[in-house]
Amino acid sequence: MLSETFPKDLQNPVNLIAQLQKQPEKYWQERGFLMAKDLFWQKTQRVPAYKKFLAGRNINLKLPDTVSDFDKIPPVDKDNYLRKYKRSDLCWDGNFSNQHWVISTTSGSTGKPYYFPRQDFQDQQYAVTAELYLRTNFEIHKKSTLYIVAFPMGAWIGGLFTYQALKNLSKRGDYRLSIITPGISTADVLNALQNLGKDFDQVIIGSYAPFLKDILDEGDRLGLDWKQYNLGFVFSAEGFSEDFRDYVAKKTGIDNIFKKTLNHYGTVDMGTMSYETPLAILVRRLALKNQNIFRRLFPKASKLPTLTQYIPEQFYFEEVEGRLLCSSFSGLPLVRYDLKDSGGVIGLEEVKEIFLKEGIDLSNEVKLAGISDTIWNIPFVYVYERTDFSVSFFAFQVYPETIRKALMEDKAREYTTGKFTMLVRENEQMDQVLQINIELKKGFSESNETVKALTEEITNILTAENSEYRKTKEMYPEKTVPEIILWPYEHENFFKRGVKQKWIKNR
């Protein structure tokens, strides 16, 4: 199966890096489309559920010759496809129970959890992706490395998937790479760092951004000198601001944020699909300084997206009306799968042109950033919060990113972990109330002054960044003030230890 879904020339990271630098973007885009249409054709022949899905929509089963033809294939999602058919019928040749799977589950943040089976080739595919950035960014072929896997180690994809990938690439590349898997235990992560960190040339911590904030806070509380270690960070699961990246770099003494920090874009549905290359980080940071560039790159942006680069032959992305579709062999083969993410796709050459129109030569900026040896000729995909990952308040949307930004302010950082759960409830008068439940740091307790300060900070940032909130606030100044509730550290109501943080609670 691996040879069918994962071409041999993509299995050797050293050769692949050379090809990504040599071959033009068009070459990779064409290969991506060939993969996607071949996947479609194989599914029409070998996946029982897909045959039924297309038959019910009177689709003419022929191989799409052009991108326009491919665009006519109806998208699938959890509701119209995955949950509608038997699990076995979603697999190649209707075979589920006789396969060798590792099964992961969604977190259930947006509804009932769904279980996704994964095969060996996906572990190997992620191992190649990880090897690309571990060589390019962290030079693991030159340095002894400790990778602390601080992603959840349960049935979620982050921890176990990362461990499997690291184990695979470590054996294949004969790297001096050691792995420890404390998961989301702050104490165990810090113990591993303090006891093992100085035995290696570098330490990489893989973590969700909010959990890393916990680790940094607890390290500070214990008097840990972060700068005594040569640190790098790999993030996943959700976006974060450049302010947060700067905060991490300053706190830990990172010398090159373009190489020593990166975020994944991945889902349980398909695995790790793309990640922030040094160029993607540079483009994102430059766009924040130039609103014309920002609007041209992200024309429908209401907030800062995560910007990554991807290999189209592994994951073929499309943008349809501001939503992201993806086609990939994955565990359950999926064609034009609606990821329920808002975002878009933009080519490398298009990005260069956008910068040139503003009088900026991107190649010069690359040289100034010291990342010339990391540039690959592949397209970008950008993603905002999930389209179903917000709360509706007075008929407009409030997104977690805005609240995160407020909690990154200096004063808020002193006594909050940065974690929160947002919901909309109705009071006795049946008015909507925007309730924000916030976790305090260990050793801090609730006070009227703290609640007042956070209420003011969050109200101010909502007013500044959300035009609909601002207009509504002018009409209903009292009704739009958020209700701030502070909770002790790791309180089981919203911040139970060992589970992924839920930013939204739908009532």
C-alpha cells in the first residue's frame, strides 16, 4: 500500500529537500493533481461507501481530466459521508476488521467524537515530514537532540503520532535523537528537561501552545533558567499570535525564531498535512507590518491565520468559498474532504508577486533573515479558527483568538495561565451573556480587582478588533460586557488535567 500512496522519491528526505529546492512550484502542483485524480478513480472502484455516495448524486464516473472537472466532484464531510456509512464500507475494498490499524479519535470539541484508523504508511509519511524540518531547522544530523513529546499521549493523534514518526526517522537516518514522552504533565516535562537537557546539544519540546505557556510559567515559579538550554519548539493543534512566538523566544533565549519555532497544520482526519517553514513565518510576520500585503494574502481575514507550506502530492488542498478541502489517501481515503476550516491556498509565485507590488523583494528579506538555505518551491495553505469553532453572541461570532490575545497582555500573564472556556448563556431576563471562564495560575485566587481588570482588558480588545461587537456595544453597552469567571488552577469544571483544552462550550 505504501508504494501506491507514497511515491519512492518522496520517501527519502535528503533527496526530497534537494528536489524541493530544485523543481519549480508548477512541477509539485501538477504532481498533486495527478495524485488527487488517481485517488478519486481508485475510490470509485474500491470503496463501497463512495460508490453509494456518488450514485445518490447522479455523478458520471469518469476520470477527471482537468482541475475544472475535479471541481465538479461533490465534497464529503463527517455528516454526509463518514457518519452516514458503515466504517467497513469507508475502507478500501470494504475491509476494516482484517487490517492492522492504530486508531485515533477527535477531541469532540465540535460534536460527537469520531474514530479514525491509521496505517503504517501514514506514520512513515509523517516521519518524512518531521525529518524535513528537523534537518532543515534543527540540524539533527549535526547535533545530539532530546525531543520531549509534551502532546497528549492518549487516543488523540498528537502524542502517539509524533512518537511513532520520531521513532521511524531516528532509525532510518541513524540520528543521535532521543525521545521522552511525558505527555501533558508539566512536572514530568520540567523534570526531564532539568535532568537530561544538558546531556544534549539541543532540546526540542513538542507541545500545544497553551500547555507550553503552563510549562514556562511553572518553570519560572521554580526559578528555572530557561536560557541555560539550547531550546526549540514544535507546536500543533491550533494557531497562535506572533506576540506569543516573541514571548516564547524572549523567555527561552531562542536565537532564530524562523528556525527554532514552527507550528503544524494537522487533523485527526488526515494527519499532519503541512507546517510553518521558515519562509512561511517570515511572510506572516512581514504581512503584519504591511496591511496592503496582509489584505492581498488573506483577503477574507478577520483574524491572523496560521500560514504553512505543503507538498501537494501528499495532501491536495483546494479553497472553495473560503473553506478548505483536502484530498489524501489517509487511513480512510478521502477526496475533496471538507475540513471545516476557513482559509485558503496561495502559490509561492503569487506571494512573491504580492510583495513586489509593494516594493519588497522577498528574496532579499529571506537573505536578511538568514534562511536562504530553507526555501522550497511549494505552495502555501492558510487556516483560521474552525468555521464551527466560535460562539454566536448577538448574532455575530466571537473567536477564541481575540480572548487569547487579551490574556497575553503583561498584567494578565501575571496571574492567568492563558487557558479559558467561552460560552453564551441566557440570564433570568433571557438576555444573552458572553461568559468567559479563565484559569488562574497555581497559587493565585480570585479577587474583585482581578475580575475588573480582565473584564476591562477583554472588553477593550473586543471593541478594537471586532467591528460587530463594537457596533453592538454602542447600542447595548451593559449587555455586551463579558461575564468573567475565574477558576483555580486545573479545576475539573473547565481545566481538568490530562485533557485537551476546550476553548468553546456549546450549550
